[in-house]
Amino acid sequence: MIRFVLVRLLRAVLTIMAVVTFAFVVLRMSGDPAMVMLGPDVPQEAVDAFRKAWGLDQPLWIQYIAYLKSIFSGDFGVSMRDKASAIQLVLERVPATLQLTVPALLLKLVFGIPSGVYAALHRQSFSDRGVILIAVLGFTIPSFVMGLLLVLVFSVILGWLPSGGQDTWVHGILPTLTMSIGGIGILARFSRSAMIEVMGQPYIRTASAKGLAWRDVVWNHALPNAAVPIVTIVGFMVGSLIAGAVVVESIFSWPGIGRLLVVSVTNRDLAVVQCILLIIAAVMVVSNLVVDLLYGWLDPRLRSHAAGH
């Protein structure tokens, strides 16, 4: 088990380093922050002074080494636009993003998994077909289209809910629904498929033939075995919560990390963008690490196989 955990931790660290390196290189190849911050009409002397002040006049490999040294020492840089600590600017937006992502994740779990399991246990019924239809519509419609549709219906036509802002908890209803509807459909679809596959296994028929109650067969034999693929999807959703908030927060003018990322990319605010991407990568890696550990707990065969390699 110790080797299993150490291998996963090593992979997590390597993945984060790969993301950090990729983001560092791409950001510096995508445009000159000096031209964006100062404008195209400033004298060349001002541009050179700006680049020197922020270390952009150094070779790329020197900038990269300096960046690695700074993040390993806990310094994530300073915003070129706000002249404030990048990590402080990002952390100030975390509560707003959590106000959307946590309820959205709960809605996905509460409605997605039970509806998929119910559909699998009532296969080929009217309710099964209804769940499939709703699930397909949910995860095939892009989040920005879903958000605009919800605004059109509930804000413009019905006038029930505000279309943007963060003044009250009511303002969070539409963005939370936008973030959760697609995930509910995905979880319902995968939960249904996993349960149908498990219910067709010989050990389920054996358990039923022994006279066990149908509820016991489902709860004690089917659901634990169907949990492995479902955990995979849930882990992916947890890891992509912040990344998924980028579009939704932009649509609803929600002052979270996602909106800050869009503004920072537009302004080539390197330190803030790198900080946000590092946090997104860390969340995704940690969620995948937790999924791997849950695999080993749910199915010891996977742990033994990993330890053998």
C-alpha cells in the first residue's frame, strides 16, 4: 500500500511540474505583456524599462529558473496590473467561486447518481428513456449555451431571477444550475451504464438465487461494484470545477477565479495567470490522486496490480 501511494504521489508531482512548465512557456510566447500593459504608442524606452523591471529582458531559461525558485519558496509573484501579490488576488476570489462550485457539485451527486441507478434498475421503462433523454440533452449542450438559455427563460421572459451579479444568494441560482446540469446528465448516464453492466454479472444472479432480498442485492453487491467507474467521473468533475467556472462566471459577471483568469489572460498578467493555472492543476491532480486511492480501497486487485509494477 505504501508503494502504491508513493507512486501516485510521484506522478502527481510530475504532472504539476509539467503543467507549470507548459503554462510558463505558452504565456511568454502568446504575447508581450509590456505592449498590452503600456499600449502600442508608448516610446521604446518605456517598453524596455518595463521589461527590465519585471525580468522579461532575461533569456527564457533564466526566467524559468527564477520562477521555479520563487514558487518553491512560496512566492507566486506580483500582479503587473494591480501591483499586489498574485496569490492574494486569487485567494480573495476563492470564496465567490466556492459559492458556485460546491452547490453545483452537490446537485450533480444528489440528482445524477440516483437517477442513473434508478434508470438502470427500471431498464427499458418509460422512466429509463426519460432519464436518458434528459441526460443526453444535459451534457450535449455547452455550458455557455445553457447559461444563455437559462437567462433568456428565467430572467428575460419570466423575470424570476437576476441575470448577473453577486448581491444576494438568488444571484447564484442560475450560474449554479448552469454548472450542474451538464454534470447531472453525465453522472446519470455513467451511473446507468455501470449499474447495467454490474447487474448482468454472474455473482448478482447467484446472490439473487440464494434468496437474498432484492434491496440487499442492489445495496450490498451491485452498488459497491458499480462505484469504481462512478468515482472516476466524480473525481474528474471535482478536478475541473474551477476550470468549468471560467465560462459561467464570465456569463453571469460573477467575481470569482474564473472571471479573474479571463481578465488576467487578456491583460497578460503573467503572475496571476500562472497562479490560477497552478491552483487548477493542483486541484485536478489531488482529485485524481484521491480517486486512485479510492480505487485501491474499493478494489484491492487494482492496488495489488499497481504494487507489482
